[in-house]
Amino acid sequence: MNVYLMRHGLAVERGTPGYNSDEERPLTPKGERKVLRVADALLKLEISFDAILSSPLLRAKQTAALLSRAMKSKQKVQLTEHLAPGGNVKKLVYLIHHLPVVPENVLLVGHEPDLGELTAALLAGSKQVAIAFKKAGVAKLAVESLRAGQCATLEWLLTPRQLEMMA
């Protein structure tokens, strides 16, 4: 299985008038454009997803939906609190194992620092490894048998600009 992890795109700053909570912060127009360029790069790299899971926070939902539409994915984005800040790795792994079809390529859209900690847990079995995702950055992990501990190999971790240059 390939597990792709993506941080949401550039969002409205915290404390911006009109947004009462962190959960309500949407992508900015620049953030939307960058997500669409990442989607184009992933398509050019012939990457597709059998399942797309996202944090329920607005900016992550928007990122997943934009990416899904731009890549013409047949899969509906599934929201899960396990990708929200403070999410549970074990419950996320359980959810992935219990999807209707075992995915070959799954995309997880979330937030920092949780996404970096999830990646560290899958790579090293510990959150002590520091891994940081740029906004709209994507990582690819190869996984023989997904579990909530050391089970993956990092194939790449790229910024949006690097993805665009590769495509």
C-alpha cells in the first residue's frame, strides 16, 4: 500500500475577523491555486487514489475536495476526526483497514504538527522524529502492512514547488 500524506493548503490567518474558530478557516485564493497545481503535478506523475480521507476542518476538507475534483477521482472524500488536530493514529489505522475496499493508494489530508507526528510514527514508531510538511506539501510512504507503529518507508516528501518541477 502507498500512503500519501498532504498538509492542507494556505488558509486564512488565525484571528481574521469573520472566522469564529480555527475549524472555520478556509483556504485563501492563493491556497486554492497551489492545491490545484499540486493536483496537476500528481496527475502528471500518474498518481491516483483509491481512497481519500480528510480532517473535517474546513481548510483540509477544501484541500481534499479540490484535489479530488482536479484529479477526477471517482472516490468520495471521507472525513475523519482522526486526521483533525489531536487525532488518534490507532483509530486512523483501524479506519483504513476497514474501508470497503483495501486501497492500493490512500491519501490522508491533515494538519501540522499532527501530520508530521503521524508520519514519524509510521516511519520510526515514535513521534520523536521531527518531520515538517509545507502547506500543500505531500509525502509518499510505502507500507507492507499498515499498523500504528513503525511500518513504512519514506519514498519522498516534497513541497508544492518541488512537485510542480517534477511534473
